[in-house]
Amino acid sequence: MLEHFCECYSDLSGPILCPVLGSITPLFIPNSRIRLIRLIGLCASFITFLYSPVPRIQFDPSTAKSQFVESLRWLPYENINFFLGIDGISLFFVILTTFLIPICILVGWSGMRSYGKEYITASLIREFLMIAVFRMLDLLLFYVFPESVPIPMFIIGVWGSRQRKIKAAYQFFLYTLLGSVFMLLAILLILLQTGTTDLQISLTTEFSERRQIFLWIASFASFAVKVPMVPVHIWLPEAHVEAPTAGSVILAGIPLKLGTYGFLRFSIPMFPEATLCFTPFIYTLSAIAIIYTSLTTSRQIDLKKIIAYSSVAHMNLVTIGMFSRANIQGIGGSIPPMLSHGLVSSALFLCVGVLYDRHKTRLVRYYGGLVSTMPNLSTIFFSFTLANMSSPGTSSFIGEFLILVGAFQRNSLVATLAALGMILGAAYSLWLYNRVVSGNLKPDFLHKFSDSNGREVSIFIPFLVGVVWMGVHPKVFPDCMHTSVSNLVQHGKFH
């Protein structure tokens, strides 16, 4: 029976079409039936989540080729087709995406009374776009879908909001859009040379060194904004501060991975000589970002900004691992921290959302002594603080350890700076937890004390399970990704 189920539903079009249908259905339902609209959105996202692990059942980890490949003739005269496929790298990103969208719908459940139809539609369209990114095997569509992700996020950010939120949403949209213009030029140049936008054909095409440098710089302009790397990181803290809790959860969980995923899929394997040339540049930017944002984090007074700057440091540590080409540890070790960050950072934003719902402030100076009034949330917050510190037994530890191993074999100074950033990360994580949870209560500022309710705890439980499972049983990721990562190394000629 299980095999029959896999044969029927292992194709990749189902998880993509399900959120599309779910986003269209509420448009035909009147706004007065908000409960039905919310249930349709939640069911569509939950069904998509149940679909997403199905390819893993029939997935063959011994081959690096894309599996479950599907194609649709889109622009046949230009040799541009709708290619879908999945490999050991993209499989887990799809699962992470489908896991976070139902969480975001549940988080915004009580706050979508006035614009529930628009919220559900934008959330499911966003899910469709992000799933398509990780399964796309066509370069032009690999450009179109990531650049379309900010549109529904922009709509959610500005809907019925004050001027500052609108400004932050515009900043987020324009930063990502302007950086992607050069990426489009690079794809057009590849199309002129190869006659196709098929990613698998482009990976086997030899580009001259001068052309590789131009194409690498063009793609870097797009991916660096999405990571984000210093100095194009300014949009991220503002976007997090002004976004609703659900917006911060999904922004930390998936869109921040599009830049590093682009480096893995596009820049590193297709332009090996240019990657070798610009590795010192990447190392310099990443090391500066880790130290600078870690120090900046310790000076922030807004809870969301603290987590946002922490995200910049974690993602730049990932870029160091990706460009540590001396061995497979760096590249392979950079993928689990991306998945871990999607869980840990999203959960921390949920913790901040719980506090904000009760006290209507995110300023650190107003908090203290919450362990006596909110013991459940304090325990949950402590668990994710340990994960954010990359403590042993949590989801971040193994991956970041492998990143340091790979980086040290390539450049000991960069590895030392990265390790220093991790120490600073532990320092500001403990400082934040101690400031919020320990000490004396401040009744002059905080009046309503109530611990996490059953709905909130039930939302946190899957995050806790994921963080612990990735920490104590990390073997599942190398088993699936090893062949794909090895193939990536071979494509890049990293010997």
C-alpha cells in the first residue's frame, strides 16, 4: 500500500499545485466566512507538508543526478522549459519550507480577521514560489521564482500598516530586486553561449576565465543581498522589526537560504576558476560580517533586531564553509546549519512574538524575571538559546564544527575569526536570556503575566523535536546529501 501511495504521489507537481489551488479557492469565498478561509489555507499547507517527505521514501542517495524529473514545454522555440527535479541537497529545503508555512498560518490565526483572505492567499503563493525554487532545473525560472518571493511578503508587510512598516517593506523589496538585475544579465549571456537555460547542461559547459569572472560577479550581486552579506545587510533588521511574527518566522526560515542555495547551485559549480579567484574576497566579507554583526548584536535594544543580526552572523559562517573548497567537510557542513537556522531562528522569533502579544513591547530594558511568571516559555526560550549558541546535542553543532574543520584546512586565520564569532554569539545569547528571564520583575512596565498557552506550546514542540533530532541523529543528512555534495565538488573541480 505504501509503494502504491508513493507511485501516485511521488511526482513533484503535487506539492507545487496544492498551495496554488489553496491560494485560489479563498478568492471565491466572501470575507465574512473568515473561519472557512483560514481552515482552507491551513489544510492546503498541511497537505503540502504531508506530500513533501514522500520523495524521500523512494529517493536513491547513491546517485547525484536529479530524481523525479518532470518537464513541461514552456518556450520551446527558445529552448526554455519548465524542468523540475530534486536531489539530496534540495530535498530537505523543500521539507523545511512546507513545515514552516502551516506554522505561520497558525501564528497569524487570530490576527487575520480583517484581511484573512489576502493573508492566506499570499502565504500559499509564497509557499508555491519557494518550493519551486528548490526544485527548479531551469536557469531562467531559477531567477524568476526567487525574485517573485518578495512580492507576497511585501504585500503582507504593507497591508494596513503604518508608514515605517511600508518603508521597511519597500526597502526589502528594492534591495532584492536591484541586486537581481545583474543575475538576469548573466543568465541571458549563458543562454547566448549554450542555446538553453537547462541548468544540467550549463553545469557541463566550459566558460572562459574572463566570462566566468563576469558571470560570477553578476550572480554574486544577487545572492549576496539574499544571504545577506555586509554591507548589503541593512534591509534585514528593519524588515524583521516591522514584520509581523509570522513574517519574521518565514523570512528567517527560507528566504535567507536562497542566497546561499544560489551559491551552491549556480556560482560554485558553474564558475570554478572565478570562485577560486574570489574566495579571499568572500572570506574577508564573511569574517567582517561575523565579527561586526556579533558586536552590533550586543548593542541592540530591540529583541527582534538582536535575533536578526544574529542571523547575519550565522549565514556568513555558512558562506565560509561553502567556499572552503579544500575538502568536502566545508561544503557538506554548510548545509545542515542552514536547515538548523531555519528552525532555531524562526523559533526565537516565535518566542519574541509570545512576549510581544502579552506586553506590547520588544525593548530589552522592560523585561526581567520572567522565569517566575512564565516558566514554560522561559524553558523553551532557554532550549533555543542553547541551539543558537551551537551547543553540543543541538542542531547547529555538527554543521558548524564541520565548517570550522573545512575552513581551518583552507585558511587558519579565517577559521580563527569564525570561531571568535561563535564565542561572541554564545556571549550575546546568554546575555539576552539572562536579561529577559533572570533578575527582578519590572511591574512598572509589564502588567499582564500569563505563561504560554496550549496552542503556543503545541507550535513550539515540533521545533524542539527538530532541533534535538538534528543534534543527536545528524547522520540522516550526510546519508542523503553526500553523493550530491561530492558531485558538486567535482563539478567545481575543487581538488
